Amino acid sequence: MADQTFLDYLEMIRAYELECVLPLLSKDGTILELGAGMGYQAKILSEQGYQVVALDVAESGYLAHRVYDVVVYDGRHIPLPSRSIHCVFSSHVLEHIRDLPQVHAELRRVLQPGGYAVHVLPTAVWRFYSWILRPLNIPARWSWVIRQKRGPLWTALRLARVTAGQLWLMPQRHGERGNFVSEHWLFSVVAWRKHFQEHGWRVRQVTPLRLFSTGIPVCGMQLSIQRRQQLARCLGSVAVAYVVSPGY
């Protein structure tokens, strides 16, 4: 279950990202949000007049914090009729899907003729800084371990493991493909373009979101969106929106 401080940080970042992609979304027809988590972005879209169907898998750690009616599915078969969706939207989801060819096929199936998808995805910049800044997250991780109130042996072993992981000694991949090193390539714009083309999509638009953030809430809410935009000018954008449509 996600920590509330991290959820607040995540909501701030996702609200900004959604604001960036709103001009890319259409109110004509239904939007399918894939990997909706707690439904935070789906809720905002619904409040602004969009018709939204939100999906996520049962394993999602955010479902316990749902603020919208998120439908649970098996991660492979989208429970919607063919040609029933006008637009697909996802935010930092595709890299976590195990059977991407199957899901891409399902997304094309449910799209109406002329439909398209908007996917917000991490960049190599995000991958690098999320790793390099890991030591700053040690106090927060220690706090989480201590709050579990388990036995002294479990706590000591867990603290040692957490510390090793945050000190770059145990780098782990973020998504479901490749490894920690190869993700620096897999998250690049060139690689994502190639990925979409290989899975039956035509890339229509690529839009950097011009924001700096990491998987570690460095400074959290204290670092405003404006400051994060300024950092992105120097350090690069950590997320890019891809508009894709079926076809080659």
C-alpha cells in the first residue's frame, strides 16, 4: 500500500501531466484509461465532462486508494466490446505490462475507426535520475520499515536490504522489460517510437512534458511545479506524451 506522502506527491505530478495532455484528448466518444490506479486522473477527466472507463489490474498497489470507479481486469483481455472506444489514455503504464503484444492488439480492437491513443511514458532522463538520487530516499524507507513494527531480526534484515538497495548496490529495473542498464535505452524516444511501430501503431505526435521528477519524491511537495519546469530546462524532461493511431 502506498504511503500518503508519496500519493500526494504523485497526484501533484499526475495533475500537471494530465493538464499537458488535455489538448490531445477529445470529448467525442469514450476515453479508456488503461492502468488507472486510484482513478485520480479519470476523476479529473470525468469532472471536466469526459466520458471515462478506467481499468487496472488487481495487483495494483493503488486500488485501495480509489477515488473513481476503476474496473479490475486480467491485464490481457480488455472487457469492452470491439470498436467501442474513441481514445485510449495511459500514464506511465506500458512499461509495466508483461504481455504488451496482447494488450496492444486489444487496444486496437476496442478503438473505433479514426480512434487513437495517448500514452505518457518515462524517458531515459527519468531512469537515470531516479537511480542517482536513490540515497536521498533512505530516511523515508527506514521510516516505512520501522512503522511495520515487526520483530528485531526482521527489522534489522529489512533495514540492511533497503540501505543496500538505496545505495546503488542493488539496482532494479523499473518496468517489465530489459534490466536497469537497458532501460536507459528502452525509455528513450527513439526506442519508444520503434516499439510502437513494431506493435502496429503509427506515431503521430511526440510531446515532451517539460517537467523534472523522479520515482523518489525528492523535496516532495516543497518543490513546486514551476521549479520542476525550470529544472527540466537544464536536466531534461522525465516524461513524453506519444499520440499513436493504428497502422504503420
